[in-house]
Amino acid sequence: MPIEAPGRPRIVTLRRRSRLPVWAQIAWRVALVVGLLVFAIAVHWLERDGLQDNYDHQVSFLDIVYFTMISITTTGYGDIVPVTPHTRLFDALVVTPIRIFFVLIFIGTAYTFVLRRSWDKWRMAQIQKNLIGHVVVAGFGTSGSEAVDELIARGTSADRIVVVDPEAEALERAEALGCAVVSGDATRDNVLAAVRIATARALIVTAGRDDTAILITLTARHLAPALPISVAVRNEDNELLARQAGGTTVINPVSFAGLLLAGSTEGSHIADYLADLASSHGRVKLSEREVRADECGKPLSAIAGGLGVRLYRAGHPHGFWEPEAAALQAGDKLVLIVPTAANESS
């Protein structure tokens, strides 16, 4: 979990993504600008006796429109000037702030709809150039954020993690950790293609809904046939479907919690040790690697640097007590219990 400074309360903000389309967002800004212009023109017209036209000494409605537009967009040319205290006060306290507000609206609109999109497109292209061997996390809810925290704790650099989520607030939290983020639906081909799923090291799917998680898995498997995919599902009936969809590893958090609870009845330290194995913050952790050339022919129990507990040969698991563990072969994958970095020298 992220470490918070003691004594400092965590600021929680409640936000909702804007439901307005782009044209509506531009329209209300234009309407606001026009409304402010109409207001300033109306006041100037009512206070026209306080204006002096140095050209023909007659202040017409067209002169009012001209003077208002020039005053709001620039500082004026001096051909029409306010001469009474009321009109000068209005121009100083109302028209000047409107002028500043206009500038902010124009700059904000240009940034939101032009500069920001161009910048984001360029930045995404630069990030995509180096997206090789990265980890993609589809869904940044509770499980997704925990997975990212654990990946970082295990040594994966945050800039090698790409988070895909449709919620802006979730992406902000992921971006604060240093991850690259993409706003979109991970069930779509173009979204997964944008995060270079074909060159990724692994995909973690924590969508929150089993049907969505299975569809993401199907889409990813279609785009990356050899990609390791870890999927979290909540319903035990969907575990087989997730595997058939292409999930390399399928995890049911509810079932796992039940296993821990059941194991705790056999001894007070069993659940504690299992949680220790699953986390990089404890004294030991599980590690998986391929057998090395110098280890071929040796028994699993003779592996240095850790305690061998299981091997996989041709996709089939074998325990340390089985005959297959008496002599390791090339291509075997080993599951070891090894000390964490903080305990390697102790």
C-alpha cells in the first residue's frame, strides 16, 4: 500500500467525468463570452452619457459596440473614452476583469481542444517507442492498485507499467505512482494495440466484473498469442471460462481468502506464512525461473539460493517428493521459496 505521511490526513475528492460532448463544451464557453459581451454593451449603453467620442462627439449604439469590443479585447485606442466617475469605475472594476477572463477562456479552450490533444498524442508516441517488455494492468481498482504496488515493490520500474482504465480518477492515482496510463476500454482491439500488448511482458486483468475480465482476456489473447495473462475472477464458475479465454493464471480472490481462513484452523501461523509468501514485504517470497544448464541432472532439493518446492515439466506440475524431482531436465520451470532482498544476507 502507498505510505502516507503520519499526521497528514489523506485528501479525498469527489469527481464526476463530464458528460458533455466536445461541441457542447465549446458551445457553453461561446455562450458565456457572448453573455459577458451583451452585459458590458448594455451597461455602456445605459451609461453612454459618461462616454466621449473624440471623433464626431456623438455616441451611437454602433460606437458602444465598438468601444466595448475594443475595451474587452485590448486597452482601447483613445478615440472613445469614459469621462464620468461611474463609467470609469465600471470599466476599471468590471470590464478589466472581463478582459482577463476572456483571455483565460481563449487560452483554456485552445489548450483543452488543441494543444493538450496534440501534446498527449506526441507524448503517447514517444512512450510507445519504448514499450517493450512492459506490464499492462487492465483495471486500476483495489486489486489493480495492489498489484501495481507489489510489482513496484518487487523491482519493476513504474515507467514499465501501463495502466488501462476508463475512469479519470483511477488514472490520476496510477500516474502519481509514475505509471504510463491510457484512458479507454481494454476490451477494444485499438486500446490494447495502443499499449503495445504484443510486445508486453505480461498482462494483469482486474476489471471488477468477470464478463469484462474474460472479454479483455479474449481480446488480448487474439492480439498476443504467447502473452502471459493473469486474470482475477470473483465467481468460481467463471474460472474455467477465463482459462478457456486464454488466461495463463486465473485467481479467485474470494476462494483464496477462503483457503487462508481454512488453513488458519490448522495452526495459527499457516495463514501468516502464506501471506508472507505472496508478498515481497515479508521474510520470504515465491520465485519462478527456468532450470539452468549446470543444474540439469541434479535433484530439486539441491538447488542453491532457495528451497525448491515444485517443478513444471511439459506443463505438468511435480512436487519435490515425486520421482521427476530427482533429476532436473532442460526446460523445467522451478518454483522456489527464496528470502526477500532484505533477508538475503541475514
